[in-house]
Amino acid sequence: MAAKELADQIVDVLVPLAVDRPYSYRAAEPLAAGDIVHVPLGNREETGVVWPGFGGAPAKTKLKEIIGKADAPALPLELVKLIDWIADYTLAPRGMVLRMALRRSAELGAAREKVGVRITGLKPERMTEARARVLSLLENGLLRSKSEAAEEAGVSPGVIDGLIDQGALETVALPPEPIALPPDPEFSVPALNPAQARAAKELCEALRTKKFAVSLLDGVTGSGKTEVYFEAAAEVIRQGRQALILLPEIALTTRFLDRFAERFGNRPAEWHSAIAPRKRARTWEGVAKGEIGVVAGARSALFLPFKDLALIVVDEEHDPAYKQEDGVHYHARDMAVVRGSLAQASVVLTSATPSIETENNARRGRYQRLQLSERFSGTEVPQLEAIDLKKEGPRKGRWISPRLETAIKETVSRGEQALLFLNRRGYAPLTLCRSCGLRMRCVNCDTWLVEHRYRKRLVCHHCGFDMPPPQHCPKCETADSFVPIGPGVERLEEEIRTAFPEARTLVLSSDMSGGVERLRAELEAVANRDVDIVIGTQLVAKGHHFPGLALVGIIDADLGLNYGDPRAAERTFQLLHQVVGRAGRESAGGRGLLQTYQPDHPVMKALLVGDRDAFYDSEIAAREEARLPPFGRMVAIIVSAKEGPAAEAHARKLAAHAPLSDDVRLLGPAEAPLSMIRGRHRWRLLVSSPRNFELSKYVREWLEAAPPPRGSLRVEIDVDPQSFL
């Protein structure tokens, strides 16, 4: 979309700070909405964006002048509108939303040039063997960097510098290496099954209309959803336009990048927090100039300045990782739909277990449903059985029931892999003094410390505080009195190594040492069948492909149901369904065993009989009756302070100032379930309304009229909350 030049010399500039309105400046040159500029702000220089829609200051106002235009492409107006939309909806300061779309000012501008050398035809005054090797290497006229020339000729960098000084070589600027080589839509066209081919055809036809549309690609685990949306990406590449593929854990999905390269010949550009700043800057610029055709990224990639965005794919759209829980609270799935609408792009949401919001939209015809009912490999989905822990539980001090242990033994003896799932990191979730009952708690948070035996530390999973396990109880001073309560994945590994000492065992958990690279290597080891028994947290539910996996054992299927959360049943169903779906992808007879104390719970029944629709029917009906999302709106307001009484007093003050409305229901204030995090005491208010009520506008006007927070007080707003802690 072409940017419209602003008519006068007064322009509004939004800066990426906690401000909701732009500042007005005088401009010595014509500027357009979306242009990135450097401006004076106080006694420093700041980078901002020329922002439309605020009208500017009166002509006679004394204003500072813009320093200059940045050496960077402008933000497209479609992205400017998205930032406005998100700020208005989430009640976040506009400048903080802009911050997610704007690179840091230190990264703006031209990239550092890489210097190369080539021969000039002149001879050096003195020819040595080393110099002769360099000139022979370069005689074909090809450019090489100084370091490459020295390395290939087997000489020191000083030899290269000497030839430059004597005019035998000259330096030239080398073009930067491309961030991503162009994908080829015809590189390896797959043979799709009939259901995949129909779905791919529908997506490609929608893309050719160049109009906004949302499709739910709804397929069982292993049905080949990725191959289908790759064909949509191929259509975008043929059109010379751009595609964005959002993934919940891009830093861990080497397999996805490899599959993309197998289909298109090259990997897509990546965008996530593990990418080096300079590479991120070049990717940002390549996207803005239209030089990069396909980006695979985490939720933050939604704010890249695409020049001609045609397709947005949200893979595993149900995944909680798409909700940002700090700073600007937004859900990338929902904002992807908004951006698609603004860009007139196609949006594809994929899942084997859609969120209730997405499922409801598909049922009501707002989204087109494209169904893949069978696994691509032709294998059956795993057979599930419940192990009622009330009747056949594990032996004392153990966590694996005899039936599950037998199944593991049989699986490993056949040369197949077993996965044990427990969504608890560390060794034990609680450390207790057996003499006085003291529970080791975090000094900064209202939480127990988790024992991590590998690291020999007690760790808080909320603020990162850690300490060595004490030798004496701080309360009763008894020596060696602490015992672990309950299992984590490390404790489960201990049990497995005792029961199966010959088996190759691996723990997959996001907090193991070694970071992303170690996790990628471990996932590859599982895929290559170098591991017999895998023990994992929710990390293993992220769409990974383990071809040798035949058995999945859920150690505590009830764990997620115990949270006081309206989405607890939905999340438990999705998580367990996805974990069990890792089994039997390339071999017949995949099997899942669920250890549970509640085999008659609706979630367990739906999983065991494979009746997904029945679960959605009951869950949607319950949500509609209770006016919970997606049939109502909800906003959480979290008041925090360094002192508990201050947080409580301000929360009560806010509640007292809430405007009366028959459409609004206010719950609280009440102390948050996690009443202290990172040394800040927390109180919550929960506001709900019917779906057709403008709740964001109501909350904005309410808080603008209420007393502002002062001192250490902080008010955080979470529209459409996913967490109730």
C-alpha cells in the first residue's frame, strides 16, 4: 500500500516507549506515515515512526525538529494499522506495541561491509612463494574475502596486506550473503493423498482471490497438515509474494526447517530470540524490501514489516505459547487473523485439537474447515487405555504402575521406543523437613522451591532464584531432614534407570543445561532411534516427529485438571491428545496408557473412546451457559506493589471507581493465587461482559478516571486472559 505524504511540515512521531500518543515535530523534508526517523526526546536521541491519525500540534506551537530520516525501509501502513488495533484492544501503550515491530536503533542502518580482494594485474616488487600462491588462487578473477584468500592459499593475513600495499591486489566490497536462498516451489512436489490434495486446492484457490480468508486445517496427528500448507506457500512463492509460518517453538524445530528444505530446496528465513541481533536486523530489512519470500518464526514474527504478505500459517494454533504473558499481553493466533484481515491475506490455522475459540468459529461458519481424518502413513491412531491408580497403582515410593512397567519392557524388547510424559520439571516439586514440616519456599515468590538434583539446587520456576539444598533445617535445625515430595522428570528417570538399567534413557526438559542446541541434538537422537526410553515434559507435545515411538505412558493424567482455570479441561485434553499422538506414526499398533485417579472424568472418557467431537460439544455448551470466552469477554487487572497493603488498597480503590453497568460483572479484588512473584505482592480483579459489549473501551475509560498508581504500584491489564494465576 502506498504511503500518503503528510501535507504540512508538522508531523507526529510515535516512539517505542510506554506512551500512548505520538509527539509532534517539525520536519525539514517531506515525510510519509510509516517513515522511520530519528528525533530529539528530552536530552537524548530516539528512533520513532511517523504516525498518522492524531492531527499534529497547532502550526504556531514551538516544536523541536526531526533530526533525520533513518536508513531503513518504512513500516507498511497495514502494520501501522495493526499496531493501532492491538493497542486499542489490549489497552497496552501504543509505543510498547510499536517496540515489537521496530528494531533497536543501534541495529538500524547499513550493514557492515565485508571486504574482498581481487588481482589487479600488477606484479609485486618481490615475488615469494607465499605471494605466488595467493596470485595463483585469484587468477580466475573470482572475489574472495581477505580471510578466505589467506586460508585457501595457506598464508598469513600479512601476506594479503602486503600484496594490497604493493598494488597487486585491490579491495572491493563483497555483497552480503543472503539471509535465506529463494525457495523453489517446483523443487520436490509431493504426492498428496486425496484429502490432502483437496485441502491444498482449497487453500491455493483462496490465495488466488487475494482476499482475506481464514481456514482451519483440522487433521489428526500425523495426517500431513504441514505438507498441505507447504502447497499454499508454494502458490505464494509462484505469485512472487510473501508468507509467514508461525510455530510455537521455532528454536526447537530443526525438523520443520529440514522438511521445508526438502520441499523447496532451501530453508526459510528464521525469526526468534535465538537469532543474532545483526542477522535479525538483516532479516527485518529483507522482509521489508520483499527480498525474503518465506519466514518461519515465533509469535514476534507477526510484527515484521512484510512488503506483500499473502499467507499467514499458525501451526498448532491451540498452543499456549502463542499468548505473550508479559509486556504487551496479546495472542498471536488472534492477532494473525487481524493482520490477515488488514493485509487481505489468507490465514491458515492448523491443529489436531483446535482451541475452543477456533472450533466455535469453524462450527459457526466464520472459518472454513479443511478436514484430514486419516494419518498420512496409513497407520491407525494409538489405542488408549486407562490405568485406574485407585485399583492398580504403583508400589510405595514408585510412580510407574506394574501394567505400564510391563508395557515399557515389551516395547523396548521389540526394539521400539517408549515415551513417559510428566509435566513437571526437576526432581521433586516440593522439599519438606520430615522433623518439623517446613516447606522450602522462594524468598521472592509465593511458591515452593523445586529440587533439581542434576544441578544440586533448589530452584524457583517463576523468578529464577536458586540455592543449594540446606544441610540443616532453617527452622528446627535438624540435620539431613529434608525429603523430596512428589515426582519430577528427574526422579522418574531415576526409577526408569533402576528398572531398566540396560535401556538408553533420555530426559527432555526445557531447563536442562546446554540450551537450544542441546535440545535440538537430543530431539534428533530420539528421531534417529538412538534412545529407547524418553522422559519428557510438555516440550514433547510440540509437533515433533519420532518415527520409532510405539508407546506413550502418561504418568499423571490428572495433573492439569487440578488448576482453578476455566480452560483446565480444554488444555488437559489438548496436551494429552498431542502427547499420545506422537506414538505409532510409522509403525502399526501405537499404544497409550493413561495413569489416572479419575477415569470417568469427561476429558479421560473423550480421550479413551476417541470422541473428540463429544468433548467439544460439552465444553462449548458449558462455556456458552457460563458466558465464558468465546461467548463472553474477559479482562484481568493485576495490581502489584512491593508492599502487600499498598497493592490491596489500590485494588480496592480501583474496584470502588468501576462504573456501574448492567453488562459488566466484576469479581474481586482478591489476592492472586500466586500472591507474590519476584518480590511483588499481587491482587487481581476479573471483569466479564457479554460478547457484544465493548469491554476494552469500558476498562480504558474506567482506569483513566481512577486514581493512577504511584510509587511501586503497577497495574497490568490482560485482555482475554489465558492464565489465572
